[in-house]
Amino acid sequence: MPKFPARVHPILARSANTAVIIRRGPSKSVCTMLWDRRNDTFKLGQWLRGRIYERRSDLSPDGKHFIYFAMNGKWSGPMKGSWSAISRAPYLKALALWPWGDCWNGGGLFLTDSRFWLNNHWYNEAAETVGRLRKKLVQEPGYPFEENYGGECPGVYYHRLQRDGWKLVRRESPSPERRIVVFEKPLPKGWVLEKSAHVSIDSPVGSGCYYDTHRLLHSECGTILDHPEWEWADLDRKRLVWVTKGVLYAAKIHGKDLGDEKVLHDFNDMTFEAVAAPY
């Protein structure tokens, strides 16, 4: 059997120079890491024997709290096999917990540092809280968006992208088994980063039914640079950052091309280790 690279999905804090990285691999092991974007250092959060749905997770603007949806498949256990939680970034130990019981909905988004939306359209269970969470964070009582993208990953992910500066520009349906929603984000020097969010039951080997591909477009000279190997990409201040085969890269953006790429971190050679949250 081929060995697949680690799947790596960063979530950048909007008002702080940090990010939480969700690193998956093997398929039933996942960990979180703190990325300090000021000096490109990385610190391990915690591991989980299970799955974190990165497209239903989010980081508060100040980078202090992490909301996520996880599944371990232990359907008769106290977590009902899946759950949503809020923790202190980059750890997974819950400050608030919502046992779920299936893989529909789940997760959520931070609207501000102090307000969050829980993706629980079909649920009315109260959160099990710890400490002073109720004084610091308040759940949005209604649905805060105009458009509903469904009960799985796009229902959270597409809203997160648009909140973070991505513009939904078009929808494509190459076949009944495949749908694509295309987003764009302006970059410096006339460049545009295009992110194609795929929903497919016939995805490439090593990808799930939800995956992204990317292109760089230049608005003036018409240059198009295809980067289907970029699993994730975004603008980090004045530089472009992206993930390919479990490795995080960065490059400065010039007028006609990218500067020399720099490896920020290789996440492939990591193994499970028990880590206690410091709270």
C-alpha cells in the first residue's frame, strides 16, 4: 500500500500572527499545532485518535480559542462517537462540549473574539461548560448567514472563506458526481489566488470527497499558473503560503512571479504522542 503524505490544513488567526494547523495521518490519527507566523516556529498541541473535520473548524480572531468537530466512531461512548468542542488553541481539551452522534453538521465559526456560531441546525442540546467560558464566549442564537451551503463541510467552510477575504466567483458542475465552487482572493502586485473547492465522489487518490486545488492569475498580463498540487494556500500578510505533500512553504510575491520558495515546516515525520493540555 502506498504511504500518503500528511494532510495539513492551517487556519490563520485574523487579528493575530498565529495559526492552528490540523495535521492528519495516518487516517485515524490527527494532531493540532500552533504556528507562530512572526518567526515561523511550531509547537505541538495535542493528538487525537480519530478525525478532526478541518473544514468545520475555526480559530477566533485573536487566536486564543479553537472550535472543532471531531469523530472517533465510538457511538456508544459518552461523546456519542462525534462531538463539537471549543478549546484553548492549539489544544483539544474541551472548555465546552457538544456530543453529536453522527457526522452531519457540527463545528462552527467565530463571529468575533467573544461570539461564536455553532453549526447545530438540528440540535438544541445545551453545552457542557467548564470554567468561565460562559462569561467569555457567547453562542449566536440564530443562523447569521444569508446562504446555507448544506449540512456537511461546505456549510461551515464556504462561510469561513468568505469571511476571511475570499470572494465566491462561480460554481461549476463538470459532472453529476462532481461540483466545484471557485473562490478568489486578491494578492499584491496584481496577482489573484484562485481556490477551487471540489465536492466529488470520484476524488484523486489520497483525497477525500472535499478537496481544494489552486491557480495564480495575473490581472494585467493574463498569466495563469496552475498549482493542482497545492492542497491549501492563502495570503499571509505580504507573502504567499501553501501546503504540498505535507510540507508548508512560503514565497514573496513579485510583479511577474513568485520569489524563491522557502520550506517552513515538514509535517510528515510525526508520530502519536500523549500530551496533556496545560489547563
